[in-house]
Amino acid sequence: MPIIVKNFFNIASITLNIQFNDSVLTFIGSAPVVGGIIFSELTNADKISLSWSDDSGINSVNISNGKLLDLNFTYNGGTSDLEFLVSECEITNSQNMPLSVNYINGNVYIDLSEPVMCLNHDTGNLEMAIYNEGSIAADNSTRSGPGISWNGHNGAYVGGLIFGNSARGSINGLLGSFAALYLNLVQDFHNVESDFASGFISDDNFDQATYAVFNDNGAPNPYGVNIIQKSFTNTGENFAFIRYGFVNTTDETINDFYAGLFIDWDIDNYSTNSGGYDVANNLVYEYGSDVSRHFGVAALSGLAGMKITEKRSSIGDSDDIRETSFDWISTLDQDQITKYADLRTWIGSRLGDIVPEDTNWVTFAIVAGNNLSEIKVNADAAYEKALEVGWTDIQVSIENNDDAQIPSEYFLYQNYPNPFNPVTTIHYQLPKSEHVILNIYDLTGHLVETLVNEIKTPGYYSITWNTSGVSSGIYMYRLESGNFIQTKKMMVLK
């Protein structure tokens, strides 16, 4: 049985004293390794002492998910298999601040949570308030951030992340401004870790960057994911990125997973807002009555669903808002939009299957402009920037666009839909002209079909595979181009 320290943060030093009854538990592990550093270890019959500190100042322990250390015991009997305790436990972060530790069912958990806090991204033209528990904008009485502003004019009331899968057909996350005035109708998130108190950091690509980690343990039926939230802006650019990494903390694959944003835009006089859909740019937008300010969200990882609707005309305050919201982030609903009304926006991307301990990422861009043409230009610029920084979770849908940017690297995307019957689509991208082979194999390695075997120019491509003559099962598709080889799995389900 393990003792696990779960960590999303830079750890500078650890001291643990584990006491146990050796008639009940027997320590069978060797000295654990953390980030390539071996703990010093002293083992007595009933005590294990472990300590480590980063004297280099580099903070070399940094694990984005999973285990920091794992101490193994065998259970020999007795009244309980949890007859050990952790004493004299000290853990400090990279700023040498002590971290509190919880001991639950044999696991040591570091408490890195912060109270609800806000940071305001500012590019010069665009401002976006982001919170360490999943809220966006939140210009209301429960969250007092500056909203989302374009040239000094706020256009948002409240927004947040929502997600779910098709098996359950409902979302968890944050939905605001539907219940009683100023109250969130769905508010499931709990902050696990963040560094908002230290303010923004910068990196090679962005002036302002921050991150937080939260989970959906506040939901009536949690999905069992930790959500890594990262937000980025650059001075002079007219967009803000929000990237979400979903870490599957369960023992089972979460199938057919979708993630989306809900935003209650309030542009000028909120009761006179209008909006529209731009599927070609994966963009949903709203604007005020004088059409001088447009605000929107672009789904840079592919557009799976979208919806603009009035506050209460379509869903009201009913209990099925979780189910309805899932439909709207997973289905392209382009019904006629009511003009000059109090509107809300839903937009979603499909992440596919998340296997245990794995992380799937999705990227959204908050964009604005003085008119429709300008917000489209800014959405395109956000897409190009995302490609530039290497966020290869983007699922492109621009293979027929002659003006599309040439990819900077090879990539084979997960097929969609998956599982499927009988047709699926496979996307891939090439940075230069080369001979390309795309083959389908069964699990024995037998070649089932060759989909591509020719020279291709740089660009984005898609091809469909019809499995009318193929039996159910798991298959592999393999892309070969020059020295690049990548293989992914898919499932035919009949």
C-alpha cells in the first residue's frame, strides 16, 4: 500500500517521519526517487525517516500530475491496514513557504489551495479577469473582478469552464446568472493549488501568464478530474488564451469528453445585445446595439458545440440545465438568434477519451474587436499564435483554405468520431513536401488498408475511413513522412 504525496507545484524540501507497527505493516520499498534525486533513508523496525532538499536552487522537483513519491508496504493482518501515521512532516515550496499536509487513508496530500483570487490580464486593448477557481470576468456581487473589457468598455458579466461526457450527458463546472439575482446556478469547483498571490509570471512567449488547479469535488456527481488552468496574454495582442488540462484521477477511462466555456456577455445595455456564429473560424460572438464593440470566444482545439440564447427563454432555472448545457457544448446549434436581448454564449470542443493518470488539453481564445471583420482578424491571429507556440492539441479544420499558415511541425490527430461506425475522419499536418503513407493495421500488425501513399505538399489534410467491410475491434493508424512516424489507436464499434 502506498504513501503518496500528490503534487502540482515546485517542491523545495521534504521531511517525513512515518511510524508503523511492523506486525501489521512491513515496509518493502527501496529508497524512493524524486525528480532524479534519491532521498536519504534511515529504516528502523517501526520507523522510516525521509528527507530531501533542493540545494541547487533550481527547484528540480516539479510533477504536473501523479506521484511525487510512493512508499510500499505489505499488510500482515491486525485490526486495520492503516496502522501507521505521519509525524514531523515538513514540506516547503520553491518560495520556502511551508505547505500544510493532510493525511487521508494512507496518503499524504499537500494542501496548496488559495482562497478565491483574481488576476487581470491586460494587453492594452483587451482586459480579462481570471480566477483561481474557474471563473472568468465575474463582474457581479459574488466576484468583483473587472470583467472582460475592450478599449476600456466592459462587455462581460460572468463566465466559467464547463465540461462533461456523452455517457452521462451533463456538465459540471460553473454557470452563473441564471438562478436568483447575482447567484451562480452551478458552482462545482474547489481550488487545489495556484500561485495567484504572487501575481503574473512571464515566459519566452507571453508577458503575463498564470496557472491554477481545481477540481469538481463540489458537484453532486464529480467526474474525478483535476483541471489545470493556464492563461496567457501579450502586450499589443488583441486576444487572451485560456488553456485547460484535464487530469483523469480515476482508475477508468473517461470516454468522449467535452469541454467548453459559458459566458454571460453584457455589452453596453445588456438587454439590447445580438450575436452570431462563424463556424469557419470556430468563433461565437456577441455585440451591442451600436455594433461598435464585438466580444467572442474561439475554440482553437476544434469546434464541437455552440449556442447563443436568451437568459430564461430557453432553459429557465430548471434542474436540467446541466444536461442542456452539455448538449450546447457538444452540438453545433445554429438556430436563429434573438436580436436585442439579454444573451448568453456556450462554446465547446471535444477532447476524446482521457485514460487514467493522463491529461488532455483544450485551448480557447477570448477575442474582441470594433466590428465583425476585426474580431475575425483577431481570432485568426490567436489561432496563428497558438500554432507558433506549439500547442499541438489544436484540431485543424482549414485544410481547404489556400491562405492557411503552413504548419511548423508534423502531427497526427486523434480520429473523430471515436469509437465509430462505420466512418471516421483522420486529420494530419505536414511542414514540408514529402512522400506520405497512412496505413491502418489490426492489433496483430496485419495491414488492413492503405489510405494515403503519395507525395503531399505542406499543409493540413483529412481523410475518411469507411469500415463497412471491417469487423468491430481496436485498430491502429500509422502516419509515416520522412523520418516522422506516429501511431494512434481507434475503435470500430458495430
